[in-house]
Amino acid sequence: MASSFTFVHTADLHLDLPVKGWKEPEKLMERRRDYRSTFRRIVDLARDRKAAFLLIAGDFLEHGYVDRSTLDFVMDQLNRIPGTGVWVAPGNHDPYRADSVYRTVKWPDHVHFFSEQWEDHYFAEYDLRLYGKGFADSWERDPSLPEVRGDGERRLMAVHGTLMDQLEPDDYFPIGVEELAAMEMDYVALGHIHRASTRRLGNGRNTLVRYPGSPEALNWKETGERTVSLVTVDEDGFRLESVPIHSRLYEIEEIEVEGCETNGQVAARIAGRIREEDRKDCRRFVLTGTRSPESEFSPSEITDQLKAEGFFYVECVDRTVPGFDLDQLRAADGVVGAFVRRMEAKIESAPRDEKDLLEEAFHKGLTLLMAEVGQG
């Protein structure tokens, strides 16, 4: 009887990818340490659970940016798990090119990088055949899948790509659900999509297809818990456990400011809602609601006050609106009434992606117009 085993599945670490859009450059080095810490915890998990395999489904070490210190760090970590087979399926951010560190650097014997051609490797102890391939360059448009060998053995696949209901052209290895289902895999370890998701194909083996998501958030689109997949394989099949692994979260939260008159009051309201242990995360607060037409908040001052309260990284976005009586202004004669009616009609007919910008312009314009009328 084939032995039971576990494996860890991760992807999209993007180690040494330049962090963009940060307003505090001094925090970038600390953020870089976070990504390394997350990888260390992934290795810890593989070690502690005595994983037979660590599968990394692409976008592991950022091509053209990874430096020697990061390579040394990664080597040191992988050398801590010599009994775990490390299998990397290179993706579009770390393709298996001639100048890739995957080919120019000497790696430990238990670390293997799939080439641009499909490979399969059989492990008799587990009656398992592992299939995998890597990107040859920054794109992979050929949707070909490997030829399946063996009838009763377990089947596991690792690849970086785009799963789609109907196969169509794509730059990042398109994988059709129907074509994949016909292969009768047990588990397909994917990378490329940074949000975790699971899908069962409903075929003979009820193939489990998994994107683990990025283990550490890379931008504000990647909010919430970040995970890796821990899979146990035994006589009952493949069982998936999603394991939180992040160093810091990215979180976006709306803050209703009604009743606040000063920056200090807004900062106090925010601080009162966030526990001290959660202030280590990266947080963006969107100020919403109505404010006095005479008052105006300063996101930079609010941010400074929150940093003094122990927040690691904060951004504030002011989406408050002045508390005018729009019904009254809309019915008014003169330039103000005309402005309100015209702008509301324009916002109503605008495409969805333009509405927020027009709303902001409307309220700013109305505030300036009311100030001028008041002065007159």
C-alpha cells in the first residue's frame, strides 16, 4: 500500500519585487524583511509537518531583481528541509531562461526547477506521479498539457497559469477546465492568481484545483488573510487545509466621520476601532460621510497622529462631503441651483468608472461656489 504524506503548496512570493506606491520609503526595508519572514514560516511549516514536498507554483524569485543576499537567504532556508523535495514551476515573473538564477546558480540537490517542457517524476513510496513545467519567458501562450501515464497511481500537477471555463488565447498559460478535467489529476497546484480559490472539477477523480494566493500581500488589491495550502494525502484522498502565513495584512476600511470637527477627533475615532495588536498591519482608511461645510480634514495630519499611536503604515483618503441641503439648493434659482442640477445629471449619466471622480468634483465645486456666494 502506498504511504501517506503531506505537501505544502505556495506561489507568487515575488521575492525582491520592487514595492510600488508606498508613501513612506523608510518602511520599505522593513517590508522587505516581512517577505523573507513569510518565506521562513513557509519553510517552518514544511519542516514541522514533515512535508514530503514543497511545491512553489511560479513567481518565486523576481527575475532581474533578486539579489545575492536574498539568494543566500533562500538557500539557507531550503537547506533547513533537506528531507523535503522542493519543486518550483517557474512563472512569468521568474521564467526558466538561460540567465535565470534557477540555471546560473548551484542549488541544493533536493531543489528542482521544472523546465519549459512538461516533465513527470514518479515516487514509488507514495505511488505518485508529479507533473510540471515552467515558463520559458515572460509569457507562455501554448495551452498544451502533458500526456498522462499510469492508471491507478496518484497524480499531482504543478504549473503557473490561468484557469478558464472556456479555453481561449492568453499570455499566461491558458488552462481550459474541460481539457484539465480530462486528465484526471488528483490535485492541480496553480499559481498566478493572487487570491486564494479552490475548485472541484467533478470528473472521475473529482480533481482538486487550487490557487493558494500570494502568501504576503503585494499591494492594496490583496487585502485580508494570506495563506498557503497544506495537503494531506492518504487512503481517503487529498485533503486541503488553508494555513494563514502572512507577516502583515493590507486592510482598507471606511470610517464614518459624522460628528467629528477636527483631525484629532477623526484620528481618535480610528484609533478607538483598531486594537493595538492589529496596528502592525498596513492600513488605508477611507473617510466617509458628511462634514460641516466650514471644516476640512487633512489626511496627512490624521496619518501623522495615527503613526504616533503606534500604527506601522497608514494612508488616509478623504471622501467626505460637505453637509449641504441638496434638495434646497437643487430647487434654488441662480447659479448654485443650475450647478447642482447640471452636475447631478452628468453624474447620473456617466459611466461607472467616472462617477467617483465626478462626485468629488461636484462637492469641491459646490463648496467653492457656496463660499463665493456667501462672500458676495
